[in-house]
Amino acid sequence: MAESKKQPSKTNASQEQTWAMLTHLSAFAEFLFPFGNIIAPLILWLIKRDEFPIVDEHGKEALNFQISVTIYFIVSLVLIILIIGIPMLLAVAIFQFVCIVVAAIKASEGKVYHYPLSIRFIK
């Protein structure tokens, strides 16, 4: 008997997109506990990266961006001494929020999103 190649079902692709989207949105866990913006995407990525290849790619993007943003927040906190840190904190917070929402939307559409100003720690 001839074997037919299995194509991903629509349900499986939908689940993959949902998990990719949740990987980005999980960064909002920073409002629940310290460093939640790194820990929550890391957990989702580690759990689902072998099951869904797209989640592997989106998870790396989300983690790289959240680590980068955390560094930007720390630099801004230090620069509060020079007063410039206060507007920088606000700018980084707005930038982070907008980028997370855009990345989640792109992931739900099945597209890859590369965050701007993201340092590539995980390749």
C-alpha cells in the first residue's frame, strides 16, 4: 500500500498559531510577577518548541525581545539620575506594548514577526 504524506490539518495549524500567539502575549505576565516577561515566554517555548516548529521560531523571537527590553528598562532606570531616564522608561514601555501586540497578531495570522531593536541572544 502506498503511504500518503501527512499534511498538517487545519486544526493542528490553528493550534500552532494559537501557541505562537500565546508565546508573545505571555510577556504581559510581567504585571503579575517580576521578570514574568521573560519567564512566561520561556516556559511556553520550552514546552511547545518540539511539538510545533513555528512556536520554536516565535519563542526565540519573543525571548530575545523581552531580554532586550529588560536591558533597555535597566539602562533607563540608571539614567533617571540624569532625568532622561523618565521619558525613556515611558518610551520603552509603549514600544514594548505595541511590539507585543503586533507580534501576537502576526503570529495568529501564521506569519513570522521580527521585533525591531531586538538583540539576538538565542539563535
